[in-house]
Amino acid sequence: MTSEDIKTHMAMKGGEGPDSYVQNSTYQRGIVEAATENINEAIANQFDINAFPTSPNPICVADLGCSTGPNTFKAMQNIVEAIKLKYISKGGNSKIPDFVVFFNDQVSNDFNTLFKSLPPNRQYFAAGVPGSFHGLLFPKASLHFIHSSSAAHWLSNIPVDVMDEGSPAWNKGRIFYTNAPKEVKDAYATQFAKDMESILFARAQELVSGGLLALFLSGIPDVMSNSDSHTGIEIDMIGSCLMDMAKVGLVNEAKVDTFNLPLYYPTPKELKALVERSEYFSFERMAILKNQKKHVTLQSPSMRALFFRALFEGLLVKQFGNEIIDELFDRYTEKVARSSFFLNPEIDKTIELFVLLKRKI
């Protein structure tokens, strides 16, 4: 699978049907809910409205990896309200600027569903910006606040070595690095480091001096390996279902060997080291969200299957064809049902990381 395939097929499942992202993004909504306090504090303490000449210019906000809603609308409304409150608290109530929110995702994102769902009473002008956030998306110094939730752990490309039969990092029979040899994990980590460098470089060009970048992404604790993480094990289970189907001739085993999911879950220490390398940003804060799991309602095997189907169906269809998808997730549902581990969210040690950066002047 090429980087172009990823760009074309990595978008979340569109529409509003029972297996769509709209209907199966409870976990991501939990992150947005848990992040509200972090965002409000960041704007109250680090967003310097005096540094931004506004009228008649608007405050411009971007959400990178917005998908189809409704989570992005909640996040954007909270940001706009927090910035307005900052103006009011400084005695500038009569000078509150207009707001423009740019919704960004891959070109294959279902922007029709997104825009049909826009809140009718929103307090901002809205625009869509298709394209990968691993590169430039906006004019230089055009944005004041950039937000990204549940997106920055997606890679721009599959590490080449994990698909090379002659490489020590060849990931035969697996679709992720969870229980793979060290060489596979290292290849993923290297790709993530390259991607983070590209993301930060692009955002540095787009933000005004003093502008803020808020990233929320999945990770694992410093003291834990990904093979112990809830999400890693579940992705492995999807891979095992594909291998089971290969053994009975339902899919081509060679296609399984060359299929790897473009995700990486960093540790806090790892992520901090990467962002601190940037010469463009001051490192303001890193935190672990503490309460997003209270919003998770994936308490049945079928709901967990729908959750992953909404995330991965586009990539799976590209590699294996549409005809195997129902069978694959039926098998996955059965495997989850046989394992109580997956039905207890308290066992899940996957963490959600928050990083706040400010564009240097």
C-alpha cells in the first residue's frame, strides 16, 4: 500500500449509517470532552489576544483530521467560546472579532456529511480544507489556533522496510507492530518521528507568531510496551482474523503480509523529545487526559467491531476488496466475545496525550 493509497483510503467511514464514523466515534468524543478543561486553560493562560491585531481581520482556527462530525463541532465551539471569553475578560467585549474555522481532513473524507451536519447556530464561518496535515495546508501566518484530536498518531506512510521480504523489519503475518520484532517497531517509530517533524514544520509556517498548536493523540505509558496495550492487542486480533481467513482461502496470504496499518502510539517521553527538537515552538505543556474513559460505551463485542470498522474499512477494502469486510468483522466480533479482557474499559492502559505548543516570535 502506497502513501497515495493511504491518502485516498485512510478517511473514516463516511455517511450516517450504522457502521459510519458518525455513529461509532464515542471514544473520540470522550477525548474531546476530557480535553475541554485543557483547551480552556491553554486559551486563558497562553493565548495572547493583544498580540493579534484583529478588526477587521478574523481569528482563524483549524481542526486537523476533523472527519465527519459531530466531535469536531464540539471541539471548535469550545475553542471559539473560550477565545471570546478571553476578549470579554480583558474588557474588549465590543471588539470581539469574527471567527473562521477551517475543517481539514484527507481528500477522501466525507465532507458532504460534515457540512450537512454543521450546527445551524454556530458562532463562526466554516470552510473545508482537503489534504494531508503532514504537509502545508494554509498560507503563511494565517492561523491563530490549530487543534488536532485523535489524528496525529496516524502515519503519512507505511514504513517501507516492514513490507520488504528481504528486510529484518519485514512484518510477515501481522498488520501492526504490537507483537512484532524490535526492527518492526523501530521502523514505525522512525516513520512517526519523520512525520512529527513534518507536521511541526508545516504548522510553524501557518501559525502567526504567538499562535497555539494543541495536539491530542493516543499513546502508551513510558513503562509499558505496546504489546500490553488494549488497542494494540485489538489490532492484532484483526490481523489474526485475516490470517484465519487466509488459511481457508478467503483472502490472499501475500496481501496480509503486505498490509500494515499506518498508526503509531508514542510514549510521553518519546513525544516530548520529538516536539522539543522543533526550533519553531516553545513547549508549553504536556499532560495525560485523565477521564476520557468515562465517556466510552463500547461495552459489547459488536460495538467494538463497529468502532474499528469505522476506522479501518477504507484501507481494508483497498487491500482485500469489499466482499470480505462483513466476514472479517463477524469473526472479530466472535473473538472479542470470547475474551472478557476487551469488555472491561478499566483494563485498558492506552493513554491520551495532550501537547500544547506556542509559535515562537
